[in-house]
Amino acid sequence: MRDGESLTVEYELLTDLYQLTMAQGYWESGQADMQACFHMYFRDYPFAGGYAVACGMAQLADLVDTFRFSESDIAYLASLDAPGGGKLFKQDFLDMLADFRLHVDIDAVVEGTIVFPHEPLVRVCGPILDCQIIETALLNCVNFQTLVATKAARVCAVAGAPVAEFGLRRSQGAFGGVWASRAAVVGGCASTSNVLAGKLFGLPVSGTHSHSWVMSFPDELTAFRAYAAAFPKNCVLLVDTYDVIEGVKNAITVGLEMRERGERMAGIRIDSGDLAWLAKTARRMLDEAGLCDCGIVLSNDLDEHTIKSIRDQGAKVDSWGVGTKLACAYDQPTLGGVYKLSATKVGEGSWTDCLKISETAAKLTVPGVLDVRRYYYDSGTIAGDMVFDCNTGVADAETIVDPSDDLRRKTLQGLRFETLLAPLARDGKTVLPSECRDALAAQQRCHAGLLTLDESQKRVLNAHTYPVGLERSLFERRHELAIKLRGLD
């Protein structure tokens, strides 16, 4: 966020009740200070694509900076009754919460980084009570914003022209709308209509007028002339209130009048109908009138699929307005990211692996204190991602094994690599550099990351999957631990 400004959220109560009941359980059982390591990751590609764009880490830093239980928070928790009678929370536990401060170390991929399933986006280490109590809020931050940033990247990848996000009116509430606008810019949008997001995050804002502007005047031409007079340097006229072709004719009249005054009509916007045909027709009409520098803006329930179709039909579009299907991640409501315990330790001892085994093979977790190496070919294209244990390192062969299919392996030895997780907080205090909180810097990071993908991984349909695997010794360790926990050894 910009200097001294924040979007007020009570993160300490932005949680599921069981996080707080478990916290009391840890506290009562003497385990509150046991050290734990959790990782946040997702299991499948969003939108059936070939990548995701990490986002939400700036809000996660805001969570750490502001995490405090207020007097009213404590009073509310004290008022809760247990189903079996009496109060749910004990007074001694609530007294502890009143003075509670986070003491976690958080490492995360930097916003705008291209990421993939089954690799940690966030690692949280610290007292198990602290790690547990922020789980829900952390997932809320990263899941939603990563989803929207990914959708924005997919839309912008096919748009061929600037995309403006304007989904606030249909987004998931005020907070969801504000963070969605920011995430959309991280994913590549040139601007947002959301003025509050513009103020809080320093985002470019844009907008024109609505149909009601036209309807409030005696006729469309009068409305257009009034708007041109009010905004001679930002004149984009919405031409589909009554009839698009007549609207374009009226816009041409106003555009020529503006030219005579030494002004310029920036563009027209079409928000309904057969957008491809109308855009081509409007372009021809504008060019024939000599208004070749007048742009065409299209909107109306657009997404990457409709935009690609319109462009494939030969329409020349200068910018796009994308709302509902972007800000609401319309075709996939959740990323499905999870937060899983992977290791514990007591005192100054060594880490002990933790592994969750379920009846669903895909839900088998990965033990250890994890990080990700990203390998690159000499061409700059990424070659594969290795999930490895920070405490045991990487074997010389540098081989990755697909966690769901041990026959799929790849050796990355000798290739250049970088490690993805970077410090976000230490001992409950954020250390995230200001440039890693900036949405426009994250947008540039996203753009650069997309250039490292093979074109097959960026396809809108039937994208090629990218190799992400466990470091071989880690894979084998997980396999052995799973056998032991199942009682099969």
C-alpha cells in the first residue's frame, strides 16, 4: 500500500473458529511453543491453463503488521458459549491473546512470480499456535488474489491491447473488490475503474460514462456533445445506448467538431451486440470519416475466450474493458490452495517430518522444511522446478520426480537456477522490501516471467504442463515415511 494507508481488516478474527479452539488446545496441552513448519500450495492449474501468477503477499505482509487482538475482539470471544454449556474459551487463554504477538518467520514467492501446482508459495515457521492462528487469513489472501491475477494474465495475453479492469460492482464485496483490482493489475491490466484501489495501491485508474448519461439528455448527440465539452482530453463515447450504428454516426459528428476546435475524440466504446462485427463496421466508418486516430473500446462480459474469438475474426480493438469474468474469476471460484503441516521440532532439536496420508492419493503431503529451485535453459526458458528440503539439500544428480507419478523424472544438473522463496517476515515483523509490495513492479515481474514460459504453456486451451517435481531423495523419503505410517513396512 502507499505511505501510511491501509484497508482496515481485523485479521485476527478473519479466521475459522477451529483455529482459535485449536490454539486454546495447544496452549492448554503445553504445545503452544512447539516449533512447526507449514506450507501453502495449490494442487491443480487454475482455469485449465498452464501456469498461475502468485499474488496476495502484500496483503499477507499487512496481516503480519497489524495482527493484534483488540479489547472488543477479546470481549466477543469471551461471549461465545460452548455447545455443551458454559463458555467456549477460558479466561486465562483470552488473557494470553490480549497480549499476543506473532513470532513467525514467513518466506514466500514474490508477487508476480509465475508458479505451478504442488510447489510451496508460502512457508511459515514458528510456534505452532502462531502458525495455526494465521492459516485461514493467509489462505484468504493468497488464494483469491492468485486466482484473479492468473485470470488477468490469461486475458491480457490474448488481448493485444491494454485491458482495463472494472468488475467492482459485481465483485465479492468491498474488500474482495479492492484486492481483486490490485491483483488484476499485477496480472497485467493497464488500469482499473476502482478509485479506492487506485488511491490505496497507486494503480492507474480509467473510465468513461454509462448509458444513463446518454439517457439523461434529450437525445444521444446532445449527450455526446456535452460529454466532449466536459472532458475534451478524455472523451470516449459509449455508442450502444439506442443503436450502435447511429451511435457511431453521432460520435463521428462530435469527433469532427472536436477536431475543428483543436481537440481529439479518444475513442468510442461498444458494450453490447455482435462485438466483432460492430467493431469492424465502426472502424470502417471512423476511418472513412477521417477519424483514423479514434480508438475502439469493447466491453460486455468479456474473458480470454471471447477476446480471442473477436480478434480471430479480424476486429481491430484499441482497448478492452473486462469486469465480471475477471474480478470474480467467473469460471473458477477458487484456487483450492491448502496450508499443511510438514515438520515439527522441540527446543533446539532437529526437525521431525510430518506427513498427511488420506484415502485420496493427490492429498498426500510433502514432509520437511521446503523451498523451490527454478532451473533455466540457456535460452532463458524455464526448464523445471524442484521442491527440496532446505535442511538436507539437493543431491548431485539434481533429479526431480513427479509427486504423482514416479516414472516421470527429469535431470536438471548443470542448469542455472534460482531459489523462489524470499523472506517476508522474521519473528513476526515484516521484512518485505517496498518494491515487493508494489503492484506495478509485480506486474513487470509477471510480464518477465511469462516470457520464460514455452508458448505451449500459455495456450488458452489445452496448455502443456510444466515439470514440477520433488528432489529425488525427498521423494524417496516421503515414500518411506508413507509406508511406515500406513504400517506397511
